[in-house]
Amino acid sequence: MSEASGAPRLEPLREDWERALCVVAHPDDLEFGAAAAVARWTGQGKRVVYCMVTSGEAGIDGMDPGECRAVREAEQVESARLVGVHQVEFLGLPDGILEYGVPLRRAIAAVVRRHRPEIVVTGNFRETWGGRNLNQADHVAAGRAVVDAVRDAGNRWVFPEQLGDGVEPWGGVREVWAFGSPEGQHAVDTTDTFDAGVASLEAHRAYIEGLGWEHFDAREFLEGFARQAGQGLGVAFAAAFEVFPMGWGE
Ligand SMILES: [Zn+2]
């Protein structure tokens, strides 16, 4: 379905919720597609928590993982602060060789049960970014595990060792939202928080430098995607997401 302009029409994301948990494979993932949206939500008084499955320690060619881990965790914490997120968790699983499976689901389900979010945000976990640009293995593993772990979290017979001491099953996640997906049909207006999103990406200084992309400009990079999603929503800038309904009977 297309508008006359040629931009696919996008539906607005729901905003009738209070708690979101963002779970992604690497520090910097959220900043490439969701940070401006997060800034909007925290500005509305919603509570957003970040969870990094790895610390991105294998992400800088010229830096030893031992050193890199601390640098990237610090950059992520600062990056989160700039969009109003004051809690960032690191699960410490291995960067670059993340495996989809029960251990990953278990680790993520525990986080979902502790934070009891209504919305869970993750990154694109489809095979490509659209066209022939293949996605990265950790992103695919993490996103698939997020969707499954959201279900696991609600089942008291799955990972029962996590329950007790005030931790209960949590089946209250209504939707999982994946940013950067080629199948995104929803979006949120980020016109007023776009600058915060840019600052949030720029906070990954060592990482961006380490990529060695000549003349990389965070603003310019993010603007292209934001403008395109904005056209679909009828606003200047927006962030697009693929929505996976998780609730029962909605
Ligand atoms: Zn990544």
C-alpha cells in the first residue's frame, strides 16, 4: 500500500504504556535506529531500561577486547543518559559469536521477569536489512531469542529456578518492536527528539572512530532513515518499527 508520494504509509505506534525494556546484541545498536524514539518516550515520563546482551568487546579491530569492553560499556551508559535512560544492564555474553538457544532465552527471560515491561524493543532480526544487505549473526540470534524469552517469561514452568524472592512470571508484554526492520509498518514521530538521538549515537566515539568509515556523520546518517519514515507517518522525522503482538486475546 503506497501513498501518492511513493513512501509506504506507516501506522503510529501505541503510546498507552509505562514501562519498556530494550534488549539488543551490542552497545550502539539502539543508537542506529531507536534512540530518538526512546528520548520521546522518556520525555513523556515513561520508564525505559536498556539491556545489552554483549558488551560489544569484539567491535573495534584495533582494541583488545579486555580494554574494549570497559570503553564500550561506558559509551553506552553515556549514550543512554542522553536519551533519559538511567539503567543499563550488560549480560556479558560473547560478542560476535552469540548463539540462539535456550541459554540466551534464559538470560533474557530473567531480565524481562525483573523489569516487567509492557513493551520490549529489539533490533531487526530478519535475514536482511532489505534488499541484499545481510543482517549480522548476533542481531539475528538476539532478536529471535527476545521474542521467545518474552513468552518464556510468562510461563512459570519455564526457567522456574528464576522464580521466588519476589520474582514472578511476567506475561504482561503486549508487543515486541523491532527497529531497522525491512518489514516495519509502524512508526513514531521523532521530530522533536531527533537531536537527542544524534547525540546518543555520537556518544559511541571510540566505536565510530574504530569503524574507520571516512567522513561518517551521525546526523546525516540518521536523517536519511528518519526522513523516509517521517514521510510514511506524515511528519518531518520518525523511527520505524516492526510490531509483533505478544498478548493473548487482544
Ligand atoms: Zn550490532
